[in-house]
Amino acid sequence: MHSGIGVLRRIGGNPLLERFGLKTPFEKLVYSGSKYGFRAATAGARSFKKISGVTQAQRPDRHAASGLFDLTPTEEQQMIREAVARFAAERLRPAAAQADADSRAPDGLLAEAAALGIASFSVPEAFGGAASEHSVVTGALIAESMAHGDLGLALASLAPVGVANVLTRWGSAEQQSRYLPAFAQDNPPAAALALVEPRALADPARPQTRVMRRGDGWALSGEKALVPLAETAELYLVSAVDEQGEVALYVVEPGDGLLLKPEPAMGLRAAELGTLRFDDMTLPEGARIDAAVMDYSRLAWCAMAVGTAQAVVDYVVPYVNDRQAFGEPISHRQAVAFGVADMALETEAMRLATWRAAALADQGKSFQRETALAYRLCCDKAMQIGSQGVQLLGGHGFVKEHPVERWYRDLRAIAVMSGGVCL
């Protein structure tokens, strides 16, 4: 228990929390951890070296849910949400325009995000983390709050958390003991989930990237596109199909047989998107992970779509109230007012659909249908909200002086992106 609390205290003692006003929420989390009894944890090394003494894969308990249908965040979830939202507003939002122009995050910003310790809450206590239980809803709240600051920087910040979630939920004891300790440290490795392929009508559930048996391991060949942190990642989880037609993820570390290429896109430029090409790359026997990752990844994208859509609404409302035309605010025009109302309604619908699917996942119930509905809704409405935001700003919506044009470009990505993140 004391070691688990130590993880929270280490995070709470980070000077960044004091600087951005996040210290009080994390101090409350330390109290919450002592109240509900964290189990003993051990610290792991930063390098990918297996720790001893773990013979079975560690799975955190499912988040306890009441029997009532209630999507209201708990007190702990609300504290985390507010803390992350404050960081996103004070650090991600001001850096977003330059990150978009440079197609990369500013120096040190992703390290600041990592220092908040979000990844450690995805790592079981046996590997030095603080995950006594796992909550998809909490992950969705974090993703939404980060994306309210900037979607591209949120993707870059949360990509390593997604990899930790996959390893925790589906990884073997060998994989967990080798990789997870690094994600519990102050500087977790850059990592990403690679599912998208650069071909027409590509279905991420049916990849053409292939693995074949080679001796005691695997040979991986194929190409993945739109991978966040592509050139800087120290670890990738890559979807591929084997000779029997079964799809799985494979743990890949940079090495011979892997070629990297930057791939700046219309949106999400701050996420450092790129292409991975595997040329008969040799992987060890234990690289395979049988994971049903698609629904959890889509929920992450839904949550980030909600956060950025809310940012558009929050920006547009004061703009249309302040902007004068014909001697009165343009919000007095019925067409403008109805447009803003539609944006707000659609954002709330996206949020509730996403939370509902995440809540069902937390309860261990079937959530595939609800995830599909939420994803379809977010794909359509997020793009429309971004477009409507540009329209309501008129000529200002076309120039980079206002962030709405960037949010529009980012929201266009929701319908084409898969992977990268996972709740």
C-alpha cells in the first residue's frame, strides 16, 4: 500500500503541478488512494528490461459501478478532469498554433504532459504504477479535457498512454514485465498504436500488413500510415494478419527492417504523424498480443472529438455575442443563434453517446453497438461543428489568427483515423 501511495506522492510532488495549479487535486487523490487501499508496488527500470518475480499477467480490477444508470463523474473523476483541463488550457492551447505550423510539439511540452503521471494510472501496481482499477470513463474524461486544449497535442500526449492500456489489458506477463515499468516513470517512452494503412478503402480491422513464422519468431512486412510520434517513438503496437488469417497486435521496437517517414497531414499536425514501413522485419516469439482494441480506440477518438467540438462552441459563443453587424451582435440574428444552438446540442449528444459506451465498458457489458453509434455520430457531427464554426466567424474563420480553422482541420481527421490512442 505504501509503495502505491508513493507513486501518487511522486506525481503530486512534481513542480509542474504547483505551477499550473494542479497540486490540490492530486493531493486529494493521494488521500483517496490511502482511503481505498492501494496494494504494494515495485519500481521498474527506465529501459525495456524484464523485471523478475511476475509470473502472471496483471489485470487491474474493473471500475466499480453502481446499479443505477448515472453518467455523472465521480468526485475523483471530476478532480482529474479539472486538473487535466487546466493543464490543457494553460499549456497545450497557447502552444497549439506554433506546433501546428512546425508539425511537431514544442521542445519539452510532451515531457511536461508525461510528467503529470497519466500513464502511471494505466500501469498495475506490481510494475510501479497506480492502477488498482481501470476505468474507461476516466480515460474518456482525460482525452476530452486534453483535446479541449488541442487535438493534435492531445493525440501526441495520449499515444503512450494508449500503448500502456493495451499492454495492461491484454499483454502477457513477459510483455508487461518488460515494458510496463517504463510507463510508470516520470519520463515514459514515446509509443503509439499503428492500425491505419495507406490504401483506398482500408479497413483497420482487416489489415494487409502481414506476419509469417520465421524460426522461433515472426517476420513482419507491410506499411502503416498516420502514426503519431512516428519518428520518435521507442515502441509501436502494430496490427497485422498471420498466415491463418488471424489479426493481432505485435510489439515492435525500432530496428533493422523498419523505415520511418514523416507524413504531415491536413490536420493533427502537432502529433508528428508519419509512415512506418516494415521490410521483412524480424520479431521475437513473444511479440504477439491478441487484443480486441478497435472499440477502445474509437472511444478515445470520440472523446477527443467531443473535447475539440466543445472548444469550437466555447470560442464561437463569445465571438457572435461581441461581433457587431448593423448595430447589433450577430447572435441576435436567428440563423446565427440557431446555428450555435445546433452546435451545442450536437456536442452534448456526442458526449453522452461516448460516456454511455464507456460506462457500459466499465460495467463489463457489451458496448460494441453503443461504440459504433457514438463513433458514427462523432464522425459526422464533429466535422459539421468545425465547419459551422468557420462559417460563423466569416472571414475570420479562414485565417490563422483564430484557432477555429485549425480545429476544423483537426476534426476532419476523426472519420479517417483509427488507432494511435486507446482507452
